[in-house]
Amino acid sequence: MKAIATRKLNAGEVPKDRIILDAEARHVRRKLLTSQSGLEFLVDFPIAAHLHDGDALVLEDQSLIAIDAAKENLMEVTVPNIADLTKLAWHIGNRHLEAQIEPTRILLKRDAIISTMLRQLGATVREVKEKFQPEHGAYHGHAH
């Protein structure tokens, strides 16, 4: 029988194993996963949850599977000042795009059309490969 994970712990606990997941795969409710060592387990939460880099899933035997965020193909968006960054954040939010908002930059999934739009708005856009921790707002993953 496969192991079942029914809850998550925040960062800081010592794991038995690890699993690497991209941002989309870290949004789970019920899903069969396989750890780095090949252990298959079922995530079975009562409601959907966003797993973050460094969190851990608790298996039935109380052992932990650490969550590692995968490096993803992203766009790093920068501008000279916070006012311009705020304006770009508004345009990104208006398009309901997943974004990781930081004090000096915004990370987005790569998209040529959005890249062109952001450049036309005065942003510098460069391709990066990093862990992606997008903001999850009031609608918790509500998609259009």
C-alpha cells in the first residue's frame, strides 16, 4: 500500500526524503507523488494547499518528505524605481498572471507577449532560471 500524506509542516523539521516540484505542482489537494528516492505517496488534504520551498509533508508514520521548489524558466522584470515597479505590478495583476513580487523585481513565467508589453512599459526583462514562489491572493489560485 502506498503511503499517504495528510498534512504539511512548515520549514525547519528534519526530512526522511525530498521531492522537487514546480510552482504549479506545489498546489495540491489530492495527488499521487514520488519522492527523490522513489517512494510513492498520496497527498490527501481536506482542502487545497500551496506547498512552499522548505515545507514538509507528514506521512502516516510521521516521517517527513521535504518540499524543494524546482528551478523554472522565468522572466525577471526590473525598473529604476519603486513607483515604476508598482505600475508594472498593476499591469501584471490586471492580466491575472502569477507573479513573485520582491522589493526590486518581479518574477513571472516566461511569455514572449508579456515580455514585449513590459518592455514597452519601460521594464528591463531578462530570462532567468530560479525557484518560483508566486503570490497567492485572496482567491487562492482562482483562474480565469
